[in-house]
Amino acid sequence: MKFWQLISIMASERAVIDAVLAKPEWRTYQSWYVNFDTLVAM
């Protein structure tokens, strides 16, 4: 699954996304999520 697909599917579950991305093994993706709008615009 691609990152953007996951974010789209889980859009209504922001607390779940935040909890998962707070874990050390997912930190790389946390920066993607924080900057998601900018990445999409690029």
C-alpha cells in the first residue's frame, strides 16, 4: 500500500495515525505526514 492511499483511507482516524507515527520505527513517515499537503502539491 502506498503512503498516500493509507492516509486517504485513515483520514477520519487522525488520532490513530498520530499514535502510530509517534512510534520510533515510524518516525520517517511522520515527517511525510506533517508535510503531506506540500508533498502532494509537488
